[in-house]
Amino acid sequence: MTNDVSVPAQCLTMADFGAFERRYRLYHRFPSLNRTDAAFTPVAEGWVDECRPAVGVSLVGSRLTIHHTYETHALADAPAHVSIIVMLEGSAELSHGEQYFALAPREALMLTHAGHQTLSARHAGGQHLRAINLTLLDAARTSHTHLAALLVELLDNTTSGAWRLSLPEGVWLSLEDWLNAPPEEAQQHALLGEGLALQLMAHGLAARGTSPQQDRRLGRRDRHHLARVRECLHEHPEASHSIESLAQLACMSPSALRDKFRQAYGQSVFECLRQRRLEMAHALLREGYSVQYVATRVGYRHASNFATAFKQRYGLSPRALHQRLPPAGVVITP
């Protein structure tokens, strides 16, 4: 299936998921559906694009509307592999052995699976999902010299692990472009995919020097409520959020929210809000909207404060970004 928007979106039923099961040594569960009665009920619809730039390397981009919650579980004989999961939109939950991870928009995770632990993922229904998954099998060590040393170390390790990745803005933009663009001819598309795969692995190399990430300290209830807070910040960055109102949403005290949010996401509540506002502002400015409109749209009362924060994050002012737009671009002023 392709991500070319000129091609009608494809509906994925239980039968379609069965094809993935055979290819990737996994099985699916559909908690809200009966496998006998709803075999042809659409579980999701959209586009999926798979690129295989080298033996043992697979880069899959997904743009889906998920209608029904589904779970993916690796079979006991699933091959050892390294995965990098990048969430551009939507959310997912992953379980690896005794470890649990909640992935929110603009988060990435590298996971190594040696084949002896349980591995599963859950995608909730009623959401739009845009994600990229890079998978490297053991065969990649012989087909790609850049990855050989890394795969030998990770796949031969008896202890699997997971590392959260911090990707620079340029990589996020490249991933967006690759996911949203219609596919080119096969060879060119594979080369673009290989370049992105190498960039992701470079950041995986940087992350593997740190201790593996574990989210076990937080209970499932806390993780659920924290994800709800993060989703609120993501969906409504323009609102005047207070720690008290967000704590009520999280069903915990303000101090507990501060501590647990940083524990879960590696940043404070308001660092997360500021990041979301500036990322949204960057996207709107690239679309040609005026600086004043963008500042208000993302929650800044004063354009000067917005300009200062934007320059601190991106190294150039909002107006300077406008000047970099193609001359034919039209500035949109609602």
C-alpha cells in the first residue's frame, strides 16, 4: 500500500492484518471486535509505505485513521531485531518484558529485542496515526557495513533494552517530508529511505551510551493520566494552562504532576507546552501565516515574547524564517 494521496485510502480489515502476521511473525488482537462476526469490519484506513533500502533493513511509514483498538504481539519465534519507532501524530503503548513505554506525538524510541522476551504494542481506536518504524534484522550486519558493529553489540547482548531518542528539528522535518510525499521511482525512493534510516541509527548510536530507559516506576493509572495531560497540551497549546488545572486533569496534586511528568517524559510540564507551541509555530510559519497570527494562534500574548522564544529554539527569528520561504509563496493573513 502506498502513501500517495492521489490513491484512494485502503481499508484494513482483520484479514489484511493476517497478511502482516505471516510476514513479520506476530499476531493481532482486536479487543472490541469478534474475529468471526467482524472479519471484514474496517479496523483502520489510510496509507502504508514500506521501503527496503538493504537486506535486513525495513522502513515503514504509516498514515492511518484507526477505527478499532488493536494490539500487536510478537510470536515466540520472532527474529531478533532493533527497532526505532517515531511517532509524528497519535499515540501508542509498548510492552517489552516487564518494561512499559507510552509514546506520544514527537517522541521516538529505540528498542532491541533479542527474541527471548515478550513484545507487544497497543494502538487505541479513534485516533489519527502518523508513524515511522525502522527495523533492522540480524542480516543487516552483513549487508550494511555502517550497521555491523552496532548490530553485533545490540543483538548479541542477552539483555534487551530501550532508549528514548532526542531528534533534532531537521530530522523531524525530513521524516515528515518522506512520509507525506508521494513515492518516487523505486530506486530513488529506496535511497531516500536509506538516508533517513542512517540518520535514525546515528541517533540510536548516540543514545546507546546511556542507560536503557525504563518506565516501570510509574503505574498504569499514572501513565494514563499523564498521557491525557500531554495530549491536552498537544491539542490545545494556545490555552492558558495552569499547573492546578492540569493536576486536576491528571487526578493528582500539582507537586506529584510536576515530578511524575518529568519522570515520564524527561521534561517539565511547561517545557513540554513551550516545545509544542514553538513546533506548531514553525509549521504555521512555513505555511505562510503572518508572525502576529502565529504568535496568537499558539498562545503567545505578545509577539516580542514569541520572537525571543522562537529564536532561542531555532536560531533565527520568525521573520527571518519568512524570508527563507520561496518568492512565490503567499503570506496568509486570516
